[in-house]
Amino acid sequence: MGKLTSTKVRNTRPGTGADGKPTKAIFQDGDGLFLLVKPSGARFWMLRVQVGGKRRDIGLGAVDVDRAAHEAFGDHDPVADTSLMLRKSLSLAEARKKAAALRELAKAGANPVAERDKERRAIPTFAEAVKTAHQALSSGWAARTADAFKASLVEHANPKLGAMKVDTIGAADIINALAPIWTDKPVMARKVRARIMQVLAFAKARGWRTDSLPDARELRTGLSKQPRGGNFAAVPFVDVPDFVADQLVKDQVTSRLALLFAILTSARSGEVRLATWDKIDLEGRTWARTADDMKSDVAHVATLNDAAIAILERMAPKEQREGLIFPGSKPGKPLSDMSLSKVLRLAGRTETVHGFRSAFRDWAAEKMPTIPAMVAEMALAHRVGSATEQAYLRTDLRDMRRALMDAWGRHVAPSLCDAAGNVVSMNADKRAVA
């Protein structure tokens, strides 16, 4: 059993010289492990061993009292998967483990310093670091986020950075990698930039990189100004009913029906293409989407208006409602991400599918002024309010969202909506005559 404890390590202080000034202090734990406290108060671990008949003092790393707290209270440790030999700061327990490993190597005749540094010298390429970072970090992400992280870097970063060692990559290299897509694909380019920096930060945490990360200001200075805006081109909401009416009289192919469903639910294209029958409740008139289905990684229940349900009724008879609602041409595979856009292009429109969400939002603001803006935002599955407001909001405002989406369905596709109101009126007249 060692002489030191986590509390003692935390409370160690420098010594005091004859002149009253701080001096270096040394505390022994046992088995050659020492804690050094410099006059400045900085604390370091040292291992003393015999190598080839000579005494060697080997630095193990700085003292990390915060990690000692993690061990004491069982909190999540963000670097638990990092090799001990790569860590530059260690808790008492980790220092003992590292010292024991190096001590055994010394007894076996190996060079403990060389063994300590061997793993650090094996610097991976950027492409290798992407794979390792993806494997280490993706367990805490949604599957969609993990896939997008890796795919975007493989496609847009690896061609220029993939063969480079992660400790050699600087601002100029990142600029060179981003330049081909910076103005043509600005949204993707910004995502790739953030993910490149995430990989380099991961590499630094693993000890593969000692330099600080490239300065964000250098990256901004070295890249041209991106186009202003970034909004998705949208069909004006006053034109949406005519567009929908025109599509309803054409062949009812899957991609066209998927586009109409996206318009009527104000959902994102990917959410519609991957929608499955098991998440549809026709009786309850809802579409329940899990966190994995959503861009925000937050589960969302959408309300279905009459027109949206009419589109679903056209897709498949009751006995065949399983799997994907809008399947692609290959069995079990969804529609491609361009299939809905193609319907727009064939109709002579230059807007985007996503732009119909903007059309809905504009319509709600102008034509439904009595409905709070928060309701429209929640219908779009957007986060609303500050963190404090979200903590106190205990409802998803479903009744108000249903009223809003029902009105949107009547505006967009009146021919698909239930004309129950008129029927009731006629029956009332008959009863009055009787």
C-alpha cells in the first residue's frame, strides 16, 4: 500500500527554505514512485528505477487532481480510453499503474523511457485519425450523426489531408482542403471545417499532436467570403396550393406522393424518405419520430391533417402497410435524396424541397396571427425558447399544433380535406325544414 492518498496529493505544498522562500518538496509513495512539488506549486510524478545498474529518474507526467475527483465520485471520465503512456497528467492511481508498468519493463531489461515514448511516436495520418476518432466518439452520437461525420471527412477532407500526419497539419493545409467546396457548398464546408478541428483536437488529446490547434482567425482570413444568406429557396406560400393541385392530377408515383406528404407535414425530406408505417397512427392522426429520425436528435410527434392522411391512404392498402412508406425502386431501400427534388424540377420549379418548410412558416406568420409563433416552430420540430424556458415547458402544444396543421392542409390541398363542415351544414338545414 502506498504512503500517499488522493487527499494528501491534493493538499501537498512546496517546502520552505532557510530564507523563508518556497523550495522543491519531494514526497515518497513507495516502489520508486515520488511526488515532486516545485516552488511554483506545480506537481509532477517521478519514477526512480535501476536501469543497467544505474539509477534513472523518469518523469511520468503532471498531477491531475481533477481526475482523482472523478475516481472518488464515479463521475464520467472523458479520457478514460486514452493509453496511460500517452497521458501527460495523471491521478495517483494512474501514476501507480504507469510506474508499475515501467518498473516491470526495467526489470526485464527493457529501456523504460523508450517504452514510455514508443506509443507517442507512432503518429497516425489524418485518415487513420478520422477512423479512430469515429470509433471512439460515435458511441455517444446518433447513428445519423456518426455516419455524416465520417462520410463528410472521407469525401471532402481526406483527399488533401488524408496522407498527412496529424501533428503536421496547419491552417494552410486545412484551407487547401476546404477551398474546393467553400463557396460552392458553404453549409457542408463549415461542417467539414468543424469536424477537421474535432479530429485534430482528438489527436491532441491522444498525444499525437503537441502544437495548439490552427487558429480560427487564420482559417477565416485564408478563405474567401461565402455567399450571403443560406436560406433555402422556397415556393411562395400563395403559390403552394396551385403547385399541389397540379401534382395531384399527375401520375401518383412514389416520389411525387412523398413530396406532397413532406409539404403537408412540413417535414424534412430525409424524415419523409425514411418514414415507416409502424410510426404512423392513423386513428390518432400522428406520426411519431424517434430521436434517431430527427436532425435535432430529439423525438418528435407530428400531427397529421386530412390531406396528409389521404396521401398515406394512396400509398398502400391496409394489409400492405409495413416497412418504408415511400420505398425506392430497390426492395427495402428508401428513395434517393434527389428523388423529391426531381419532381420539383420536372414541374419547372427552381426552389428546394426544404423551402416548403419556409413557405409553411411564412403562411403561419401571415395567415394565422392568433396562433403563437412558438406553435409553428414546434410544428417544424425546432427548439423553442431559452434553456430555462425549455425546462419549464411541460407540453408539446399538440392541440394547437393540430389546429395549425389542419389549417395548413386546407390551404394547401382543399380537395383532399374532409368536407364535414359542409355536410353538417346541409343536415342542419334539413333538420330545420323538418
